[in-house]
Amino acid sequence: MKQYDIIVVGAGPGGYVAAIKARHLGFKVALIEKGEIGGVCLNWGCIPTKAMLKSAKVYQTLLHSSDYGILSDSSTIQVDFPKVLARKNKIVKRLTGGVKMLLDKNGVDIYQGLAVFLEPTKVQVGETILQTKHLILALGASPIVPKIPGLQEAYLKGIVKTSKEMLDVEQRPNKVVIIGGGVIGIEFATIYASFGVEVVVIEKLPVILAGIDDEVRDLYMKILKRQKIQIITHAEVREVKDHLVTYMFDNKLETVQGDILLASLGMRPNTQGLESLKIAIEKGAIKVNEYCQTSNPSIYAIGDVNGKSMLAHTASSEAIVAVEHIAGKKTLLDYSKIPSAIYGFPEIVTLGLTEKQAREQGLDIIVSRFPIGANGKSLADGESDGFIKLIADAKYKEIIGAHIIAANATEIIPELTLAMNIEATAEDIAHSVHMHPTLSEIILEAAHGLIDKPIHI
């Protein structure tokens, strides 16, 4: 029986980071993975979708090259879908190979196979039994395929796909129907619509992307419509029959047909097979404390499986929290200050409270907005849709919320994440020199707006 200080189960962005960090701190570490190194994020989520979005962006740029003074015949510009997938797969292979190399170089013992939990300190992989002092569960989550009549049958036929299978569609379809208007659904809507595919999104709620700021959503809805993406809200899917979707809208049954149907209805934590660990499960996820400890202090759960914040960067941050806690250091993660994003054209990032949430909490706030169209770099790039919205405490002008809709918005949000973590004020940001010309100047302008008025509007 092999002995370890820490066994990590799951090699996604939480698990592999936990394993490497544990080795940095001198622990003997085993990492168990039943599938691919890198987990959902590197293999079927964050990275491959961004690779496909880049191909879609290049295609759209070429179609509109005359806007930049470059003349071309748009009729000759075509999408080679197999090559789009080949590029995506090449990027995934390079990144996952890089992670495997990092694990090897750091001395992490990797076991490929299903982890069977014999007891809280004992795990079996194939014929091998491993003993550990601490267990870190990084089991991830899986797409939900709900019990809608006919949905499971169409899924088994390959007509309905989840986000995982959607990344391996070999030929460009003519029409895609997406069930669910959350982040994953809208990102796929953007990818396929940008490639010239007819896209229909069906959402049960009154709005898509329910967690984002209302003003940001209002503008984004206009942009999605301009991109010829049809959004149907207040619509409940009642039945799927092969390629045909029947839904209730305005008290009437309506139908829509697609070559491919994408079921994008959320993710469910992978909590199967944990009975022998006897740890608390709450609302379908592993219950943890602020250090990601489960009800058994020697077992930790990080990433999607604990249900706290289903984001890759959250999983990686929780990995550090868990490992450092095992090492005796009480590192904490403030979940209210974790940014999230929708990768579309343009991108959306949200951090902290929305204006609606702040007002519902009775906070005394001030709000500043600055349009992307007044930013020189964005105009030069030909990407002037969007705005930034900063929300601050009225008394001290500390930033409590930040919302940006702009091309490359995800690249500038860390400044505001840092500002919130160190309780920076609008004055602190306004007095920090921002390089010109850059998109980041919109943060400077919005900060000036919290103090008095933006300079350039």
C-alpha cells in the first residue's frame, strides 16, 4: 500500500493546481484522474470554446475587412469547420500536455483510473490501494440533461448535444436550437451565429443571463439581435421529438426545428460514489467551510463539486486555500469578489454587486458609467460597443461593483478585482496613471465619474 500526505482526486483546474501547490509545500502527493488531465475546462470548456470564438472572430473580421480599408472579395471567404476543430484540438493538446509536464516536473504521482473510496483515508485505483492523511476532492460537475419528454432519446441519437459534444461537431450545421439562455448557451450561440449558422435560444426565465446587471443585459440583447440570434424568453420546453422542439410561449404551444439541439441547462456536481466518506451533501453539492473542509476535517472539496462558484479560476483559488490550510495557514477566499464573464462579441465581465442588488440591500451608492465609444483604443480597433459601470459606496467611494461590456473586457477586470480586495477608492484609481491609448482608460474615466465627472465625455 502506497502512503501519501495528500491524495487529490480530479485533475481539472482545481485538482492539478492543488497537487502542484502541495508539492511546492513539501507534501508527498498523488493525483487520480479517470479521464483527461485538465478536466472539463481545458478539454471541453474554457479553452476549446475560446479557440472556436477566436476562429469565429477572425471570420467576422475578414467579412468586414473593408471597414478597415482592406479590400477583399467576401464571397471567397469560407469556413473550413474541420480545420477550426483541428486548431481547437491542437491548442487543447498543447495545454493539457503542458499541465502533464508540470505535474511530472513537480514530482506528483499520477494515477489514471476511477477512484474508489474505501474509507476516508484509503482510495483504490484499479488494483492499487493508496493511503493518505488528507484527501482533496476536485470531482467537477456534469451537464444536466433534464427529464423533458423525448430529450434523453434525442440525446442518445446524437441529435441533442451537451456542451461537451457540441465542441466536436464536425460539419457546420444550418440551424442550431439552444435550450437554455445561461452563459454556456449564449457563448455557443455567439460561436455558431458568427459562423453564419441560424441560432434560436429558448429560455424559460423572463431574461437570459439572469445574474448580470440589467443595463448590461439590455444592451447585450440588442447586440445579439443585431447578430441575428433569436432569443425567446418566457418559453418552457415541453417535448423534444428528434429535431423538433415543442415549447409553451404566451399560452400557446410552438415548435422550432434545428439540425442540432444544444441542451444548456446548467451543471450538476459529481457527488456519486462518496458514500463511504460519510461527508455532508447539501443541495446536491459537497458542503464545505471557508477553508473548503468538508464535515470530515481531513477531507477537502474544491471547484464545481462544492457548488459555491462554478468557475475555473475559483477552483484554482480554492486549491490554494485548501492546501495552505493543510499546511497550517488560514488563507481565505472572498466569494463576493470573484469576477465572472461571458465570452461573446463583445465580452461581459461582472464583479461584486449589481446596481439592483446594492439598492435592494439598502446601500447608499453612487454609480458612474462611461461609454466604450468614447475610448480611443476601442475606436481604433473598430470595437466600440459597450460601456463600463462602476458602483461605489457613497461615503468613502469604495468600489463595490464593476460591470463591463466591451471587447477584451476580461483582460482589464483584474485591476478592479484588486481594487475591491484592498478596499481601494475611486480617488485611488483616478490618481493612478493609466497608459494611453488602452481600453483600461475606461476604468480611469469611470473612477473620475464617481468623484465628479469623466474627463472625455
